[in-house]
Amino acid sequence: MSLYLDASVLVALFADDSLTPRADEYLRAHPSDLVVSDYAAAEFASAFARRVREKLLTADEARTAFSTFDVWTARETSREQVTAIDIASAAAFIRRLDMPLRTPDAIHIAAAQRIDAELLTFDKQMVAGARALGAPVVGA
């Protein structure tokens, strides 16, 4: 089975972050076909841009992270487009009203389900939502 990486994992892989060791260890211990969506890539960029605005990183450090991320995803992952079907599925998940899913989380869950991939995330709320929806998920 493929492993869909959400933005929390991607940021941990490319930032000096408290979750970096967990992300590295998990991917080494569980080799899989890795999948990164265009949506997760956009969230990754947003997280690094926010760190620049908060003066936690310099613009040059963020640009280096973007470049490293682009090279890594081109070599090590399959890229997947989020589709209108994913957005519709995410909206249906949210409309159930029985779980506190945020739109980004619901989109990641829907995309992972559509491509039949296991979702890897550090977001505990997303893990709970994915499990409630019967989606294969790993909370690293």
C-alpha cells in the first residue's frame, strides 16, 4: 500500500522540528511508495512562509527548503493532484457533523482514500477523523 504524507509530516521532514526524528524514523522503518499531493505541497509552502513571517527562518532558508523539497518529491515520491471528487468527499465528511474535521484534514483524508493509500499524519484530530471514516491512517 502507498503512504500519503500530509503537511505535518512533510514539514517535520524538512524543518528543524520536534517531530523531525519521528518522521525520519517512521519512514526508515516503514519503506513504502510515498505519495505527496499538490495540496500537501501547498500547505508545506505555507508553513515555511509562515515561519519566515514569524522570523523563525530567513527567506534564504525557506527557499533552500523549497528546493530540497522539490528535488526530494521528484525523486522519492509520486505526486498526486487533489480532484473535485476529493473536495466533494471532504465536504460530505464535514457535513456528517459527528467529527470535528477541518477542511484541510478532510481533503487529505479524501485524497488518500481515493488513491487507496494509507495516510501518515502527526495531527491527532485528523487521525481520529480518518479512523471514524474507516480510512487507513497511521499517526506516527
